Amino acid sequence: MKMITRLMAIAGLGALAAGCTSSSGTRPTGAAAVAPAPGEVDAINALLLSGNAREARKRIKVALKGDPLNPSVQLLRDSIERDPKELLGPQSYDHVVRSGETISDLATRLLGNRLKAYQLARYNGLSAPFALATGQTIRIPGTPPRIE
């Protein structure tokens, strides 16, 4: 008798679960986010760093159409559209460029995100391509790292 009661309970749960779908028996459809193709964020970033903001804008628009909440693509869009001082903050400190440093290296190491390289370049009024010279002084947003 207990076995029959269990089977009936399981069948009831199955029926209840089936009732949670739409009347056609299929799940409701919605606009599912489609992530940008692998490498697309890097390609857009490379366009920005080479000075091709126009093409980057086009690709950002397509990427956001597929995935409007993609944080990397939103960051790149904001890098073009918003004031870098608003994005990175007004407080900054001097950094003397060392041999081999790139704007992307500095963004990664000092801002915590390589995708902020375009923001950093705009923050400093640099023109593309963003080649840094050894000994050049640029402003880094934030407070200087502590030397221990």
C-alpha cells in the first residue's frame, strides 16, 4: 500500500510540473542573451587602441544587441561615450613610463582591467596609436600604490 501511495505522489508531482509550462506544453520563449563571439571583446578593444573608434562603435552595437547586459562590452561602450574623468575619477598621480610598458599593461596593473586602456589613454589626452615613450609622465587615476 505504501508503494502505491508513493507512486501516486510521484505521478502527482509530475503532473504539477507539467502544469508549469505554457498551454502548448513548451516553455515560454523570451529574448535569450547571446554572448559576443569568442575574441569579439578583444577585437573591439584592439580597434579602440588602434584609433578606430568608429568601427568599434559598430561592433559594440551589434554585441550589445545580442547581449545587452554584457559588462565587458558595456565598459568598452562607456570608454567611448563617457568622460574618462567621470569613469576613472578626478584624483590621480604621476607615473613615469618604464621601458616596455604599454597602455594596456598599465590599465591591467594599475586599474585592474586591461579593457580600461582606452579610458586611460583618453584620460591623458593621448592620440592613437597609444605608444608610450620611456620616461614619459602620464596620470594614473586613483591614489598611488603604497610602497612597502
